[in-house]
Amino acid sequence: MSLYIMVLIGGQALGGPMLGWIAEHADPHAALLVSGGVPALAAVTVAAVLARKGSLQLKVDWRNRRHPVRIARRVAA
């Protein structure tokens, strides 16, 4: 829990001035794009690392209307 709080507070201390600088010098819309894009990119990266570590793969089957996307274990060849 303390690590979570440290990252949360540290992220605000670094991210706030950075986003203010982007909003002032570039564009407020660019600052909003960065503030949404960085966490989304981090989430995708963490998901990919965890999926690789757990030997998981994403299976897409558009014919299955109820569950078109599912996570499955990768079969060792």
C-alpha cells in the first residue's frame, strides 16, 4: 500500500507541472491527450508483459456473438 501511495503522490508531483507546461506551450487539447494516453499506454504495456509471463493469448472469434474475445492459455508446441 505504501508503494502505491508513493507512486500516486510522486506521479502527481511530476505529472502536474509537466501537463501544465504542455498546456501552456503547446495546446490544452494536447495536454489532455497526454494525460489520457500515458496511462492507457502503461496499461497496455503491463497487460502485454503479464500475458507473456502467464503464457496467455487473446483469441478473437467474430462468429461467437456472446463471447467474441477470450483469453486462453498458450499451448506449448
